[in-house]
Amino acid sequence: MNRRFCVVAATAVGIVAALAFAARAEAQPAPRTAASAADAPDDVRALREELDRLREEFAAIRRQYDDRLFALEERLAAISGGPRVIAPDAASVARGASAEEAAAPRSPAPERPVPQDAALQSATPPSSAQVFNPATSVIGNFVAAAGRNAASAQPSFELGEAEVAFQAVVDPYSRADFYLAASPEGLEIEEGYLTFTALPADLLLKVGKLRAQFGKANTLHTHARPTADVPLVVENLIGGDEGLSDAGVSLSRLIHNPYVFLEATGEVYAGTSDVFATSRRSRLTYVGRLRAYRDLTEDKNLDLGASFAYGPTEGLLPDTLFGPDGVVPELGKRLIGVDATFRYRPLRRAIYSRLNLRTELVWSRQSLPAASHTTAFGFYGLGEYQFARRWYLGARVDRAGRVFDGTSKDYGGSFFVTFWPTEFSQIRSQYRRTRYAEGLTANELLMQVNFAIGAHGAHVF
């Protein structure tokens, strides 16, 4: 009995001891391997290096944006004329500082090399006084004439015109353009008008003195013409250098369609120009024009126009048409014009080569006393080719009757070469031959120099 009890007790003690050893062994952490213990320091070091690199990159980006903000604040302060407003430092705000503390002036950052383009931009900051000044320019037109022309009083040398232009936006709804022409005859307003650009229904309204939208040649200023003179048809039927320019109102509208750029223009003038003139306030001049433009290909386009004008002419009548008692009859004139322009400009050689072809035809019907009238017709054809970067070569043919004598016709022809040293000057030489209705023939050589200073806006295309 005792022996059996001793065996059982010994067995139980052994089992308890084994379970206790196993529980202790399970409670202790598993020993790390030699390899994992060796890799742990390398991972921590790599993570720290990556974190430091990201911090440096973030700091560099923040410095760049701080510098750009500082430069913009300096420019804004220069334009407005007020003190520079310092934006709150995002980093300071992020650290818990108040907005006032963050916006407080900071010590200047160490100077860094400034890029050349940034230096040029900051070297000439616009002043607040110049913001409200209009764009101002002056264009001179010097012409020299050689040869004999008994029908012309043009001198040998002449500063024919100095055009002074002022252009600026008046407000968000309109802009103003003024062109003053100083010539040996004096100073006059060549054009001066206000354009309302924010009208509904795609309408564009101009009020003031302006060149009428009749044909192409009448709308061109002296410096924008391809020749040193005007075609005979413009000289005889549309007022010459001055052209159809008068005080009035012009209203135009784009007619949207999927085929062409179509513009319709209607104008009313006072009747005080070199083409239509009267002393009666109720007798006005009316002008209408329809213009169509289309790109034929990427480098070719076609511009077509039809124009109509009607107005009084009693202020222009010769003395032979006055009544027996000296009374000036109420007579009028009607003009109809058709013009076409073809342009070719190869895309790959746009600055070296181009071709412009233009023609304009004008019919005139002048009423005469006793319910009679006289008609006249004139036209010109002009071609201009750019054969080098700064050189143009062109030719023109003319034919034109006269307003009060349609049977008298003048003929002419010209060759011209134009050299553009820069965009601001041009030198032109033109040979002109004219055969007048009286039997006179003139051969002349014209030299023209155009030069511009200041900012001059683009004219009608």
C-alpha cells in the first residue's frame, strides 16, 4: 500500500514539475535571430535619412514660393503706390503663431542670384501715374518727288503728315481712339471716336469723326497704304488723301453663319467731307457696307466687300452749276463700290514671303440741274509680293473718270519697291506714270519714308 502510494505521488510530482517548466518557457519572449538583430539599425538609419531628405526638399520649395510671393508683393506695392502688404507666413501660422505675429515684418532673407529675365522685369516697374495714360504714338510721312507733272502742285520735299495717336480704354464698356494729323495745311482731327464694345446682339457702335467704311483704300491711313500715293479712282471720286471722313455715327453687326465671316455696317454723317458737303443740317450722308471674309486654306484667304454711299454735294459744286441768280441747287451724289482682296502667306515662310492682290471698282452718279446727271467709273488693281524678309515689290494700274465729267478719264501705272528696316520704319521708292484726260503725261519718281515712335494700335484688317 505504501509502496503503491509512493509511486503515484512521485508520478504526480513529476507531471506538475513538467507543466510548470512548460508554462514558464511559454511566458518568456522568443529569442531573436542574429540576422534580424543586425538589420534593425540599418532600417532606422534609412528611414531617418529619407525623412531628412523630404524635410530639405519641402523647405526648398517653401523658400521658392516665399520669394515669388515677396516679388509679387513688391510689384503690387509699386503699382498701387501703397505700402507693401506682407502675407502671413503659413509656416508660422502652422506653428501656432497668431495672424498678426505671422504677418509681422521678417528679417530679410539672404540675397540670392536673380535671374536675368526677372531683373529686367523689375528694372522698369510701371508707375501708378502711367496706368491712366493713353497709348501715344507719332508717325511721320516724308515724301520726295522728282520729275515733271503739270497737273500736280506736289513740292520736291514734303513732310506730308505727322500723325499723333492717342488710344485707351475709357471704361469696361468703351474705348477711345484719336488720330491728329499735322500737315502744312495745319492740325486737324483725322479720326476721333468712341467705340462701344459691350452692346447686346453683337453690335458695335462708334461715334465721333471717322473714316467711312466705303471700300478698302478709303479706310487706310497714310502710313498703312502700300504705295506713296492714292489710286486715281480715290483721287477723282472718293476725296483723295482726306477721303470720305466725317463726323457721324457708325453701327456694325456680325451676322453669324457657318460659311463666312459676314459683317454689315450702316453709317450716318453730317455732310462736311471732301466727298459730300452741304450747309443744310437736314441733308445727311448715308453709307452702307457688307463685308465677307473666308479662309480658303490655312495660308490663303479672300476678302470681299460691297459699299454704297449717298449724300448732298451742293457744297462742292463748281460755279458753272449755280443757278442764274446764284442759288445753289440741292444736288446729290451716289457712290457704289466693290472690292476684293486675296492674300497668300505660306506658313513655313511666313516672314519671308507673302502675296497680296487687291482691286476696287467705283461707280459715281452725280445729279445735275434740270433733272440731269453724269456718271463716272474708276478702278485700280494692285499686286504686292514679298520676296525677302524686308523687301516688297509691287505694281498698280489705274483708271478713273471725273465726278462732274464722266467722259474725261485719267490713266496711270506704278511700280514700287519697299524696304522695311524694322517694324517701325519703311522706305519706299515708286515710279508713277499718269496720262490725264487733257493730254498731259507725267513721269515721276516718288521716295517715301515712314517712321513711327510709341505704341500704335492696329488698324482695321
